[in-house]
Amino acid sequence: MSFISTIREDIGAVRQNDPAAQSALVIFLSYPGLHAKWAHTFEHWLWGRGARGLARVLSQFTRFMTGVEIHPAARIGRRFFIDHAMGVVIGETTVIGDDCVLYQGVTLGGTGNENGKRHPTLGDRVTVGTGAKVLGNIVIGDDVRIGGNSVVVKDVPPASTVVGVPGRVVRRNGQRVTEAADDARLHHENLPDPVEEDSQHNRENIAKNEERIAELEAQVRELAAAVKRLRGGAGETD
């Protein structure tokens, strides 16, 4: 695929994912996420041909210019879009599928000094919300949505929504795993809050227990009254 075709595809991806996008020329000139991706294409080419020192130097220049740090060895699919593109870090052994979207402050990183594959693999059509951290040699399945500021350290099955610290699945294959808010592909700030859900469940259970206790207390009072009547009746008989 030619570089010109790639540019056209990427501009189309911006229009699809960013409701504020304007003309193709404005997108071409003013989206640092695209500039970072296009620079990475050349840096990755250099890395694959043994010019690794030069590739690393150029990647740091790209970081300075765009606010996005992508290791030259990372593998990135088609129509990749970084919205707002500031503070994004993509590690050396990261693999990103097609049609993925990252928001600002996302880290696709490692968890320590491991050797070999130590960064995540993202499937196709994955959305990672603002400030989220996806760490370690884990696999994020196709069509996964990761909520803002989540920390994901375990594999995620396809067609899931993940939120929290540590991240956990709250929706899978269109069915809610726990009480969850609806679609969040472009509105990841509205993802469900599992802590709030647990708190709500606890409040509901407490209310049920209080009702049950009140019922039992009423029964005890009735029994006490019945026993008192029986004792009074027995005294009159005597």
C-alpha cells in the first residue's frame, strides 16, 4: 500500500472518530497523532533494516514535536488514530491491530525488566480511553473498549468493556457483567464505575436487611404479647 493511500485512509479515520474534524487539509496539517504515526512508519522501516540508532534518535525527535513516543520496533496496523496526541507512550514490543483509537495520556507499556515480548498486543477496533495504562505481555481482544484511567494487566476477551484499577470486564458481547452504562466508544468518560456499582449493591442489601429485621422484631413483639396473654389466662384459671 502506498504512503499516499495510507495518508488518505488515516484522514478518513480521523473524520470517522473525531466529530470536530474539519477539511482534509486541516487534518493533514494539525493532527500530531497522525504526524507521529507517519513518522513512525519511516522509523519502523529504518529499524527493520538495521539502522536502529538512527531510528531511535528520530523517534525522540518525533516525541519532542508531537508529544507521542512510539518505539520504532512497535508494530502498528492501518487507520490508527491518536486523539489529541499528548503523553502517549507505545513500547517496543507492542502490536496494534487495525482501526484502533487511543486518547491522550495512554501508555502501552511493560511491567518491569522482562526480556522478549513484554508489551501488550491490541486486536482490531480497540479503543483505549484517556489516561489508561495497558501493561505487560497481555492480549486485548478485538472490539474492546478500555475506560479512561483504567489499569489493565490481564488479558481481555473480545467485545468487552473494561474499567477500574485494576481493570475488570463489566460488559461482554453486548451483555452486562455488572450494572454498566451503555455505549462508550466515543464517550469513554461515561463508562460504568464498578466501585459505585458495588456500593449501590451494598446499600440495597442493607435496606433489605433492615426491612427483614423490622419484620422479625414485629413477630417477636407479637409472640411476646401472645405469651403474656397465655400467662394471664393461666393465672386466672389457677
